[in-house]
Amino acid sequence: MKVLVTGVKGQLGHDVVNELESRGMEAVGVDVEEMDITDAAAVDRVITDSKVDAVIHCAAYTAVDMAEDNAEICRKVNVTGTGNIARTCKKLDIKMLYISTEYVFNGETDRPWVPEDQPDPKSVYGQSKYDGEKEVQRELDKFFIVRISWAFGINGKNFVRTMLNLSKTRDTLNVVKDQVGSPTYTYDLARLLVDMIKTDKYGIYHASNEGFCSWYEFACAIFKEAGITKMTVNPVTTAEYTAAKAKRPANSCMSKDKLVKAGFKPLPTWQDALTRYIKALRDAGEEF
């Protein structure tokens, strides 16, 4: 099987290409230099010429706060770009897997979100990803939409790296305690996505590492795992934390029951994933 992966320079795209190749599958990794997804002609040409069996679409505009002031470019990437890929996949009659987000939900529930819940995004970024979902659904029958949350990986910026970097210059941090969700290690997610793309079990799924925590609990776990003891983490409410411009979902917890029912293996716990990720950073020579 031959698969084209967008966003290869990002943390998820990087891991998906590595996972495909580790299984002896052919991967065509592209980023904006090789295929500008906002250019319909370029998308059609690159995917057609690549002669692939499927596309795993990881590329996205993910600067959540910046999107509030840059709605046009955010939508151009996340909506127009996704639609361009979907139309080419339709023309070629190949599978498409689109990475979405828990930001499509409003966060106002006391239970984990299920794939069938009605999206109600409260940010420019969330709306753009939901509109991207609608592009995929409108164009294709052979599609997977996989909503993920709180991603971290070896090849990019993320919350874990931010916490570790801040510990070099700070000894006190304020971290939000009333937003709850599931961290997702892209190394683990990549395995699931490759499992998925090999099947015809199409539909909308939720995927993250098992277990839930608040950002505050996640931060505390990061410092503990990294052996950083000279750090005080203060739990604050969303209302008290004024640095964020975009509204975040208070409840980002997503149910993965549909994954299990479809026969896919759930991801390990987020605590296990964090342990392996910290080790991977150290093995790569990062110091903290």
C-alpha cells in the first residue's frame, strides 16, 4: 500500500511516515514546499502523479490563538485545503483520513464526547476544523475523520516541550485546572492511523491516549517524570488565565468506545505515553 501524508514536517505527519515505512509500506511525505494544499491544481497534480492508494491529511493551521486574528488564512488551510484534497481523492477513488480536533465541540458537557455528538465550535480554529470535516463528508464515501486532542510528539512544539523549556528560566508557573482532556502521543496515534487506513471501516472516530487529566495535572506529571523538583505549579481557573485569546473547551474528554467496537486497539495510557516521550527526548539529546 502506498500512502501520501501531508504535513510531514509536523509532529504527527513525521510519525505517520515513520510508522508506514517501519511496516514496509511506501510513504510519500509532503509539506507546503512539495504541495501547497491551498492550491487545487497543485494538490491534484501531486496526488495524481504519486499514484497512491490513500491520503492521511495531517497538515493544518493549528495556532489556536493566532487564528482569532488570522481567520482567513486559517480557513484557507483548514477548509479550502482539505476540500482540495477531498475532491482529488474523490476523482481518483482513493481513501482519505482527515485529522480533526476536540475543538469542534463547545466543551459544555459532563461526559466524554462521542463521535455522534453535534459539533458546536467556539473558536475560529475549531470552526475551521469542523468545516474541514464537512468538506470531507460532502465529497467522499471512503473517509475517516479522526478527532484528536492535546497532541505531543518528537518533531514539533507542544505543551510538554513548553513546560520543560519554561522550567529552565522559571520556578513558578500558573496552569489551568478546569480544562480537562486526554493527551495524545503522536507516536502512538500514528500506529492507530496506519491500522485504520488499511481497512474499510470508514467513519468518524475519536482517538487519544487513555485516561483524562487537567492541564494542571498534566503539567505536574511532566515535571515529576522529568525529575524537575524546583518548580511550583499553581492551579488557576480559565477565567484567571488571561493569556489565551481563543476560547478552549472546558471538557475535551472524548470517548474511544467506537474505536474498540470497530476492532482497533486503543492507545496506551497518557501516563505511559509521557514516560516514553520524556525518554525519547533524552535519547535525542535534549536537556532539561
